[in-house]
Amino acid sequence: MDLHELKIRFTYHRPTEKLYKLLDQVRVRGFRFAELLITILPESRERSIAVRKIEEAVFWAQAALTRNEADRD
């Protein structure tokens, strides 16, 4: 990792309207998947971990979109 990459990781990236729509899609679809799991799985440690991993996936997907927005233009 170089200084440029470090700056990208620690800089606030204000989303454009286009990016906001993508971020929202990721969030909504992550929520729907988590909602499905809460509905069909028994309450358990495993269910909690599965939902947490969805939260992590949504976080990292949104970070990938936000941090690399310039690469998509």
C-alpha cells in the first residue's frame, strides 16, 4: 500500500447522484437477503453470524463503489 491508497481509504467520498443509487441498491438487496434469513432460519448463533456477514459484505461493497468511483467514469 502506498500513500495514495492510504489517503483514499481515509478520505470522505461524497457520493454523486449516480453513485448514491448504486449504494442504495447494495443496501436494499443486502437488507432483503438478511430479512430472508431472519425469516427462514431459526434464531441461533449461526443466523447472527450470517446476518453480520451480510452487513460486512454491504459495507465493503459500498466502500468499493465509493473509493473507486473515478475508475468507473
